[in-house]
Amino acid sequence: MLPFVEIDHVDQVFPLPGGGEYIALKNIDLTIRKGEFISLLGHSGCGKSTLLNIIAGLAKPAAGGVVLEGRQVTEPGPDRMVVFQNYSLLPWLTVRENIALAVNRVMATASKSERSAIVEQHIDLVNLRHAADKRPGQLSGGMKQRVAIARALAIRPKLLLLDEPFGALDALTRSSLQDQLMQIAEEHELTCIMVTHDVDEALLLSDRIVMLTNGPESYVGQIMDVPFERPRDRLEVVNHPSYYGMRSEIVYFLNQQKQAKKRKAALQVGAIARNGLEKVNLELGFVPLTDCAPLVVAKELGFFEKYGLEQVTLSREPSWKAIAEGITSGRLDAAQMIAGMPLALTLGMGGKAPVPVTTGLVLSRNGNAITLSQRFLHDGVRTVEELKAAIARTPDKVPTLAVVHPASMHNLMMRHWLATGGIDPDQDVNLVTIPPPQMVAALKGGGIDGFCVGEPWNSRAIQEGLGYAIATDLDIWPGHLEKVLGVREDWANRYPKTHIALVTALLEACEYCDDRRNREALAELLSRDEYVGATVDQIRPGLVTPYDRGTGDEPEQLLRYNQFFVDRTNCPYRTEGLWIMTQLARWGITPFPRNWFDILDRTRRLDVFGAAARDLGLLDTEPNRSPIHFADGSVFDPDDPIGYLHSLAIKRDVQVEEVSIDVVTV
Ligand SMILES: Nc1ncnc2c1ncn2[C@@H]1O[C@H](COP(=O)(O)OP(=O)(O)OP(=O)(O)O)[C@@H](O)[C@H]1O
């Protein structure tokens, strides 16, 4: 189905008075379904109104465009009505006349009586019959805004655009108008895009909240699905178990944007060289997950300082996409990354220009599970084969399963697991991408039927009675690499001593995290809002206490579920990188590089890992070239990756080609 509104790679640029230009919006890309309510949220000046004006046709974008029902928007039109904060009513006309003016202009071909009936109907719609003959000067702010909404709705727009419509109203009027708007939008299946500063308003009204980053070059930093059922009641919404989690996620995003400004200023300070290191001021990205533990421990326990890194800031990022953007743009020095990300960025995932990114450290192994909605458990689904049979029983109901990023082990492991059961991940199920902290809300809202994610998000879904872990990654590939430390190749070349100091500090933190005597304290530390922001009870399973799969079986003691150090966790072995490249090619995410040896050499800095390991007195750093054995009995032989790819029954069209990597500099 065609999207209703398509905002296609929109940029907006304004000239500056003293010459030069201000890039307000950069590459805004968004599709909106018919009947959807979207909120645009962001700090003042981030470009919300600029975007709304482009959608309205009041301004032309510098690049890209907006398509409404397959037609390019080039000018204002009656199919899009805007409701502004300041009402914009004509002061010399009454309520009735203000509404009639718009109706008479747009519906000129309708008969006089038809037009008059529409005007009267909309006066009633917003409960203004008693004030129909009053002029704006005789109305309260709330009444004026109701006239503006009635006027916009009376001409039956396809798209209602609202620019902070309730911003100037007192709290009571505001909530009553929000309720009315919600009711009208639902009854008339209106598609709405609303600019707001108000987080609670966005959560109450929207199907999706689109969060813009701070300018210049604002872009869509995060999109949150709001899964509350409709019709909505404000009390039920605020009492919904996901409400405060979602609210804090948004507030966190907004706070982070504020800090980003300070960081940008700090970046302009440039590298501070000290302690024999080229740079001691670092910005490190992480995503709220239990396995961000080594970064948190290195920061909280002073390991960064111990190795001379005096000014390390941890930046809690909303998604892996934000991490990729942070590293490729140079906003972040280094980041916790999903294992496939350095390779995917280096190979140029999604048609993007390759950005060489390298890793010198595996931060963690295992730690993920595949959680399905409880309804599958009620249907007796305990294995992937039983899942296949369940899917076959309901061919009209294709399950939607979520992963966190195309280059994540979650995607690759989920696909591998489905394929071992004969389920084609692109044909038999619908695979979607959702950031980790939003998985539980999406499952609760019924938008998805299961997911593969790291902790504590599985345990949270299990504890809330929403799902059960049909498999942990110990059931698929025990001991697989999971998170790595990623840096741009040019960054690693520019700051080689800093890179080794960073890897050394984190390696020591990994050792701390693996010691079970530290695990309870670790769970407490991670639970803090600035890190994972979940309860300690949600973080403990698998990390501290036995893992409860939510199946009714006894919880299991999974000693290797969160593995940070033992069993040669930390070396970024090339064989594992090679397997990831076969999978990225298997599923059509990137081509398989004929020059794979060169790619592995550049993306896996065994020399950096070796230097750090020697600093800590660890000797066991030699490369491991053993084949990989999967739990389903299949084996990956690193000497024949292309033969392995061809042997796989379920796959896409595999491209094998030479990948040239230009060195990019920040
Ligand atoms: N015509 C213009 N010429 C130059 N700069 C502009 C113009 N219009 C907007 N800007 C700049 O573009 C940026 C985005 O402005 P915009 O009004 O879209 O922000 P906003 O997010 O809607 O802010 P607010 O929430 O305060 O209304 C701001 O920095 C603003 O100064």
C-alpha cells in the first residue's frame, strides 16, 4: 500500500544575514499512514515548524520533497489545513463567519444551503453554538482555538497540521481541547501531524512520536510507537504500565539534545593531549542494555582515569542507528556496538558510502534471547519447528518479529534460528527493526509478536507476563560475540595510544564484570536511570540469578549468559568477523567482499587488543582459527566462506564483489 504522506529526504537551508547559510533540516525521511496521528517533538528552534510549513506547502525545501497520496506538494492546498498557536482568525468576523469564509472559498461549487449546513455542523462539533455570533475579541483563548480547529475541519482536509495548537492555553482548557481533538480525529479517521513541546500531550494523542535532534542539521533522532489502545482515556493512558518508561525515554532524548550542544562546544575544543596520550577527552556512546556494563564500570570505578583518560563522558544513545550516526559523523569518539556494525559500516550498508570502522575489543558474549508473545506458548510452541507449524496453521496472520538493527547479532541469530527450523525470515514472517528500550511497549501494544533483544528487555517482558523466551543465544551459538568497541579507522590512526588506553581500561572493566562477586553491585549500578533505567529485578536474571524463561519451567542457572571476560571473550577473532560477513551477504544486507581478508585485517585490530592484553599481563591472545559449531549441528569453516554461503538452503541473492574502502577523515 502506498504511504499516505511521504517526507522524502528533506533538507531546509536558510540564508544568514551576514552571508553564509543555516542548514535547519537535514535528510528528514518519514512515511505516514492514513489515519495516523504523528507528533513532532524537539527543543525550540530544532525545525519542527519549518518541517510543518514544508508539508503544508507554505515553504519549499532546499532538497527532497513531500508527497501526499502520490502527488508532490508544491503549494498550499485545501487538502492540508494548518491550525496555528495564535488562532489566526479574522477579528471583524463572527465565529460563524470565520468558519463560513473558509467553507465558501473551498467549497464554492456546493449549494448555499449545503455550505451553511457544514458551517453549523462544525460549530456544534466544537461546542460553540452559544458563541456563534461572537467575534474573536469576545472569546477566550480556548474558544478561539476551537474556532480555528472547526474552520480547519470544515473544509474536510486530508491532512490536519497543528503547530502547537494548545500552547497558549491554560491547563484545563488544554486538556478538554485535547480530548475533543482526539475524539474528532478518531471519528473522522483524520491524519494529523502536530508540533508540540509537551511530552504528555504527545503520548496522549499520538500513534508515533517523531523526535528531532537539535540544529543545525536537525534530523529524526528517534521515532517512538505509542501502543495505547484507542479510544484513549487520559487516566488510563497515564496509568498504563509502559507510560512512565516511555515518558522517561523521551525526556532522556530531550536532555541528551541539550547536552549535545555542550558536547559540540567541547568538540570544538579539540583533542586534549596529556598523560602521554594523544586525546584524554572522550565521548563514548552506549545503548541501555545490561551488556553496556564494561563502559559503566570503567567510568564509575575509575578505570578510564587509571589509564590516563581523564575526561570520559558516557552518552546514552536511543538506538543503534544513533550509535552509527555518532561514530560516522565524528560526534562520538568510540562506542559500544553490535558486533556486525563495524563490518556493515565498512562495507557500506544500505547503499551508503563505506566508512571504515574498526574494533580492537569484544566487550561481551551471549546475553540475548528470542522472546515470543505468550499466545504462542498457549498454542504449545516450544521449538522453532513448532513455531513453523503454528505459522502454517494461520496463513492469513504473518507474525511480526522485531530485531534491533540489521547488522546486529539479534538479526543474524534470529534469521539463523528461523532458517534452521525451515522458516524463511523474509517470507514467512515480517521482520522489523525497533530500538531495544521500545521492544516491550511494542509487544504490549500488539504491534509485534516477538523479538530478539539483549537484557533486561526479555526479562522485563517475561516478568510483565507478556512473553516467554523460546530460545536464548546459548541455544543457538553458545559463546558468540555480541558487543564490541567500535571506532572509526581514521580515529584509531590519529589516536593510537589513546585507543590502546581505552581498550585496556575496558578490558579491566570486563574482568570486573565477569566476577560473580561483583554482579549484585553491578545490577544496582546498571539499574540507574542514566544507564539502563530498569529495575534491579529486571536486570538480575541471567546476570546474578537463574534465568526464568517465563515458560513455567524452573529458572536455569546460565553461568555464561552474560559473559564479559572468561573463555577468551575479548579478542576480536577474525573467524567470527568472517561468519558475520557471510550472514550480511546471505540476507542481502551487504555484498560479500571478495577481498575479505583485507576487510578483516582493517576492521579487527588484533594488534591493539594484543597491546592492551599484554599491559594487563594476559598472554592468551593468539588468533583462534577453529571452525564455529552451532547448536543445530551446522559448522562454519573459515577456510571456505563462499562454499558455506552456497551451502545454505534459505538465503537471498548473494552478491560477491570486491569492496573498495576509501579512507574517510573527520
Ligand atoms: N526564514 C528563516 N530564515 C532564517 N532562519 C530561519 C527561518 N525560519 C526558521 N529559521 C531557523 O531555523 C531553525 C528552525 O526553526 P523552527 O521555527 O522550525 O523551529 P521550531 O522547532 O519550530 O522552534 P519552536 O519550537 O521554538 O517554535 C531555527 O534556528 C530558526 O532560527
